Amino acid sequence: LLPQQRNKAQGGGGGGPGSQQIKGRQIKQKKVQSKYQNQKYNTPYPARSGRKFLPSVEVLPNWGESVQTIEFNTLSALDRINVPEGSTLLNCGRLEKYNSEVYDKVSVRYERPLEKSDRERHQVTTRDDPILQKLMKDSVGNVYATDAILAVLMCATKSMYSWDLLLKKSGDNLIFDKRDASSFDFLTVNENATEPPLDEDPSMPANTVEELHKEATFLNFSFSQQLLLKDEDKIYRCAERNPFQSGIESGSTSIAYFYRKWDIGDGTVVVARTEVDGYKSGKDKPSFLVIKALNEYDPKITGWRSKLEGQQAGCFATEVKNNGNKLAKWAVQSSLANVDEIKLGYVSRTNPRDNFNHAILSVTSHKPADFYREIGVDMPKLWSCLKHIITQLKKLDDGEYIILREGNKKQLLVYRTDLDVTQV
């Protein structure tokens, strides 16, 4: 089946999803999460041969030639634009309070074990988000996506691995989405390193690309939940409840969705669902947090236990070098959500050969503007890249497309997927 045929077969073909469709996707996501907790991995991830990254999706013959190409050189040469001021349309969900008394004191000498979370992890697509669907119906904007999708597009030139996105163009509207069962939702590890992880490593199977990416993803989710107080009396409740939460709200995942929009000029209004992980008490209002974790899998590469306390700046600089794309996407997502603070954890395996048990060695705090500067992210330039990509995609005919970033080609290729060119 073509990607769009698979989507329609699974109930993702355009209209607002029913509760059964969302529940079905949540069950599928929970099964993947439980495999991590049961120390089993079996999730598809694009392979690569040596240093040649294979495409994240097979280019089918009936797609024909690409209908558009966006070169990275063009994106890199763009002029900077003013960062548009976003506005919040709606916020949903519940947030737990950051446990500062415990996690501000974590150190290498006083490390804390990472606890695996059994909470539900939502990865709802654009097409399955009932609120985004309603905003589309009300014509609030003309470009729709999630914060993760916008971050991938804005940081495209920093990526090394192949990735792909779905696009539906209808009139003036562009709707960005992701495929089911793709690698999109998995965090990368040492993607930008001079010597990135191997695809196959018989001597250390836990350190292959696929295993590292899944380890980092589920480790991040557990970390984001562990740093928060499990106290119902200190919950920050948004205007609306979590649209993807089924059952009792008490004890559910700490996450808030801020639906926001940006006018980037030339008649383009971007609408996206952004995510917030927790909050801290402020003077007049709560301070919202994004919580992320860097992970160490080989102490020979990073040596956090011997360096973090005395050379933390050096450790951070190494992470910026090896994980530049991941950090840049986190920076973009924090900016889109308009959070007040980024909590960044350093999480290491308790044993280098064991990728299921970890320890938290440090938690650092960053103001978003400082974080952008520290990792070398130029937000006006990234917005310029997004605007250019949108402008080019608006020139396409109405239809369904796939945007492919091939790992060894510094460009984005756009294929139309709802026409069979072999039958023309």
C-alpha cells in the first residue's frame, strides 16, 4: 500500500478522527512502549549500509520523478527574517510541578536511578488531532503541523539521517503529517558525530543505531515524568483536559498541549500543537518547562562520571558537536511552545553493556534565549528556512505528497503519492 492508502485504511483520511481511532493508535503506541519496559525491541527503523544512509521510506515506481527539489545550499543562503510573535489559541492537559528539592541536587556523587515510566505516551498525528481538525475547519490558519514536524523542517540542514513527512495540499492549505510506524518519533544519538554509531555491532548489539535511538526515546519520556512531583494538590490544570487521555485523569501523564499560531507574512499563518512537560511556581504565574535528557552509552566517548562535575561546559560542548540536530530541534520546540525554562538531564547507563538501566547524573537549567546561543541556533534563520519551504510547497498542485530527506543528498525531494504515473 502507498502511504496515503495505509493512512486511509487506518482511518486517517482527512476528516476528524473518532475516539476509537485515537484509542487504537494509543494501544499501538503503548505496545511499543511496553516492549522497552519488558526489555524487548521490535520497531522498524531505516537501515543504512556503512556511511550511506538509506531512505527512510521506499520510493515507489508509481510515484514517478520528484515534482520538486529544495536544496540545502539554498536554505543555508537565505536571509534572516524577524521571528514572528506567536499567540496561544487553546491549552489542554495537566502539568505536575518540578521537584526542585531533589533534582536540583543530583550530581555524579549523588546520582539517582532512572525509573521506567508506565504512563501513556501520546504521539498523535496531525490528522488524528481533533483540535487541529477543528482549527482547520474554522480556517484559523493555512499551514498545520505539530511542533516536532516544524522543528524537523526548520532544522533540515542540520540533519544527517534520512526522514520523511506527509503533505496534503488543498487550495491555500498545507497540512503536514507523519507516517505511522516510521522512525520520525525516535530521537537520534550522536547523529552529527564524526564517527556515528554503527548499524551492526556484534560485540555490542545495544550500541547499534536502532537500539540507541529507541533507548534514547523511551529514556527521555521516563526522565520527563520522573522529575515531577506526584501530588494531585499541586497540579496545574489547563483550560481543557488532554484530548488524547482516556479514562481517569488522576495520575496520568504530565503534559500540556498549547495550540499556537504565527503569522509569518505573505498571507501565511502557521498553526501547530506544541508540548510542555511541567511547571515551576513563579511570582505572578507558573513558569512552564520543557524537560529533555542527553544520554551516555559509552563512557569512553564522553566520560561523564569523571568530567561532569569539573568540566560540565566541556561535556555540553561535546554534546552540541555530536547531537547538534537533536539539540536544535529541542530548541525550536521550546521556542514554539514559548516555555520559560529548559531542564536538561545527563543520564548514563549504570553498566555500559546494559541499555535498560540508567542513572541521572545531573540536571541543568537553561533560559531558552541562552540555550539557543549556547548551541549556536539562529532562530531568525530557521524561521527563514521554514518560510521558504512553505512558499515552495504552495506552488504544488492540490494533492498528497511525501517530502523525503535522503541521508546522502543535501536536499529535500517531494513526490506526489496520490497519482499512479505508470497508468498515465
